[in-house]
Amino acid sequence: MFSKEELKQYKTDFWIAFKKRMQDKRSSNGRRINWLNYPSEIPYIFIRLDATAKEARFMIDIQPKDDGIRAIIWEQLYELKVVFESEMGTDGQWLENESSQQVPSFNRIVWVLEDVNFFQENDKQQIFDFFEDRLVKFDNFYQEFKDILIHLAS
């Protein structure tokens, strides 16, 4: 097992390596992009990457404070679900009314890569491939449909 400091360093090294891998990859609109902090241009839509000892997850969290706005954004995404999942290449899990200690209520779309271990060096490439694939495919979708979502959010 890792000490607290070793774990912190391992996680830091992992994300630095992934950021380095993605640094020359541009958004589908041709612009440079910080893939680890994806700029959705909507303050309450977050792209999250997570890896554990069991799986890796690519998540889209919709978490405005106003439940009505969340419902409108969710409904629009759901109307685009067929196009969205076609672009992503696989179905996501659409989770409505989730909660956490930090956020009392949010909606989430998640894609999971199972049977990988964040702590196994030989799984790192597979996790990186998964994250890159999901991010690039999401970006392709988002660049095409973001104006609709931004308009609904304002």
C-alpha cells in the first residue's frame, strides 16, 4: 500500500502523464484545449475523469443549483441521446437525481471501463486510451451542439 504522500504523488504523476499525452491534441474546432479541465462554457456542467482500483470512469455532471435549469438541460441532452451515444460509440449510463456530500442534487452521464486498476502500471495505457477516446468523442459532439446547451443555460 501507499502512504498518504506516496498516493498523492502517484495520482499527481498519473494526471501529469495523461496531460502530457493530450497536450498536442486539439479540440475538433482546431483550438488548443485543457483536456483535464474541459471548458464546457457552462459553469455547472463538468467533465470528470476518475480511476480506481476497479475501473475508470468518464462522467458528465450537470449540477446547477436551480432544479428547473437542470431539468431543461437534461431534457435537451436526452433528446440528443441517440446522436450523442452514436458519437461516443457506446451507450452511457444516464443517472438522474444523484447526490454527494458536496452536491445535494445533480444528473450524471457516465461511461465505465471495467477491470482496470489505477494502481497497476500495466493498466495505465488502457486507462489513458479510454480517457482520450471518451474526451475526443465528447468534444466532437459538444462542439457541434454546445450552442444549444449554452443558450438553454443562459
